[in-house]
Amino acid sequence: MEDAQIGWIAAIIIGGLAGWIASAIMKTGTGIFLNIVLGIIGAAVASFLFGFIGVGFGGWLGYLVAGIVGACILIGLVRAIRN
């Protein structure tokens, strides 16, 4: 997350937006707090995973994309574990 060079308030806002978009894509009914958590953790997960193949994200748009992709991955993993 430090590579994105955004502040904590921006990370919370962008993480919330990313989590909300991911929950809409994956059709979940999560609240605003979980959306923020999903977006922030999802961005970290996606940045880590994409780092293996040499793809890097920078700035707020990259953080948003990484958050959406990572949050979708997290939601998919939770669904796989529950079922």
C-alpha cells in the first residue's frame, strides 16, 4: 500500500469504494465497514499476487482496481470456504 503513495483517509475512501463495487459485482449484502475492510485488504492481496507476475499498481486508480480485484478474490475465497 505504501507504493500507491496515498494517505490513510484516501485509502479508507478508495477502499470503501472498491469494496462496494466488489460487493455489487459478487452480489453480497455487506455493510460499509466490511466494504472498507474488503477494499483495503483486497488491494494489499491483489498487489501482492500481481507482484509475482510483474504487474504493479500506482496512484489512486491503481489502488481502486487492485482493491476491486482483491476484494472479489477475498469474497470468492470466503464463499468457497463456507460451502
